[in-house]
Amino acid sequence: MTDYLLLKALLLTEGVHSDKESLEGVGTKYKEQNHGLFGWDFETHKEIKLPDDFYLPDGTVVQYRLNSSSQYNIKKVDENLILYKNEDFICEVKWMDRPKYYNKKTKTGKEMVKIGQLGGEDCLFFCFQNYCSNFKNNNQCSFCNLVPTSKTYNSVVRKKEAQEIGEVAAAAFNEGQAKHINMTGGCYISGKELEVVGNILSEMRRYTGLEKIPGLVAPAPAKGDNIQGYYDTGIETLSFNMEIWDPEYYKAICPGKSSSTSHEEFIKSIKQAVEIFGEGKVYVAMVMGLEPKETFLEGIDFLSNLGVNIIPFVWAPNPGSKLEGHRAPYANWYKETIREASDIVYEHKVPWGLENHCYKCDGNSLLHDALRLKGIE
């Protein structure tokens, strides 16, 4: 029996490539990458349209990460897509259908796909401003390639207007595929991020007719009175991009972010957010694989005990990041560590919040998949 949790970890840490025939229909029939925030591939591919993600036979969603040197490859065989390790058969896979709204335009004439993209099967993603000020002084997080990705592909509108985002949200939700949103603003520096997010959520509610928007918003670390302000926008959950749990690793890997928001400030704000939003309605995003297993699991335990849900992304050494050319821990490390993390989360009985984030939208993380093995989906 295939271990799909391990297989997903292998595909995320080793990457995959495909033959020309298997890529037929990508960008027309099947959903393609549009680089709404980062580039997750091991190499750039400006001239080639690649799938955004794909299904394994048990429904597991895997983010497509191109690596031309990987042993893992996908070939088209008798109209089926087959995943191999070198020449050895592993399983059949399936690309995801391309959303219909990808072919539509906003009232201002902009392509909707350049405003918001569907992550996985059902998560509508927006980055309302593709920029991070920490790149200006070379203080960006070592794993981040936000600005280089934007320059390399130039595939999305870098600064989106609230009305445009509202239009896209309505189109995606009305289509029936999008179930929740994930929105960030890179590293917004104007000091008016709450106002911007409030305007966007107001337009989303106006266009969709929803009183509360399912999903999460991940602004620059929310602090103080702003946390109540984000709650008042009508978003269901608030997310904090904490990145690394260990305070010293955090300072080393995220020099710019740690200088403006310390580990202790994150904890204070997260606790306050749980009081306002409620247990299960606060998320913390981590980058898994850049600190020791011990400290990572300490973070999982501490945060879960607060009633926080965690999204631990599987790190890849992305092109344009400071860590380009390095490698992530091996797949077995990810599998063993995430199984332990899922035990901790399960024991703390955090409300799962699947209406706001789920395994179907989680192609670059393993925690939802590990929790599925415990019957949580």
C-alpha cells in the first residue's frame, strides 16, 4: 500500500518534472501556475506553463515543484498521467481543472487570474501588494523569493484594487469551487494596512453577499488595537506569519522581520488574537525544515495549547532566495516530524477550522494530510 504522506513529502522535497505530452492542456483545460506570491519550483521556467498542483489517488493535493534533475517524473500513458520514480511505476495522478473565472476580466479590463488565484482545489488566494520592504536593505527572510519571483514572471498585477478583488471573489465563489480565501500583502509598509484590508473585505462582502468571509488574512504582524480592527473587517480568521519558532534561528533567518516584530511580540499578539477571534480561528504559518525538530515541535505544542491552528509549509530552496541551491531535510524527516506534530495538535483538541483552511487547499504543507489519517478532514 502506497504511503501517500511520505510520497507527498518526497515530491515536495525532491521536486518533479513532466514530459511534453503530459503538459497538454495546462493553462487551458488544467490549472497552471501564476506565481501570485512566491515561486516554489527548484528552477525558473518563464517559457513553460506548468501545473499549479495535482492529485494523488487518495485525494491528497500536491504542489507542483519543478526539478529537472528529480528522479520523480510524470508521463502521459494511454491518456492517463503516471508518476514514476525513474522508470518504476508509482501511481496515477491528475491535474486540477482550470477555474472558469480564469478566463474572465474585471470591469477595468484586467484578467481575473492576475488578481486572485485558486490554491489547491478550493482556496482563493490574494496578495494585494507583491512587495516586501525588507528586500531593499537585503534583510529579507532567507527562504523568501517574493520580489525576484515578481520580477521574473511578472504574471500578476502587483498592486490590486479593493473593487477588483471583490469582483474576483464573487466570480470564484459563485462558480462554486472556492470555499475560503487566503490573503496577504507581502510586507506592507504604508502603515495603513488595516485600512486597506478593511476596504478589501468590505468589497468582498458587497460583491459576494456574504456577511463574514471564510478563510484567513495574514497581514504584517497585527498588534494591539489593530487585532480588534481586523476582526471587525468581517474575516473569519487572522493569521500570523511567524516563520520560525526558535528565537535565535528566527533572528538569523528573518533579520528584517525580527527587527520589527520579536518572538515575544508575536506571542503577545497571538494570545490577544485568540481572545478576540476565538480558539481555532487564529493561524500561525511556519516554514518547516529550517530549525531543529525539537524546537519546531516545541512551537507546535505551545501554539496548539493556546488554541491556535498551524500551517507548516514544507521549505524548498527557491530560486532568488538567499538559500537557493541548498536542500531541505529529507522526506522521512518531514514525515516523522509531522506525524509527531499531528499527535500534539490532536491531543490539544484545537477546533480544526476546516471551513477556513483544509487539506484540499494545502498542497505545500503536510499537517492536514497527517490529520486526515486520524479521521479529520
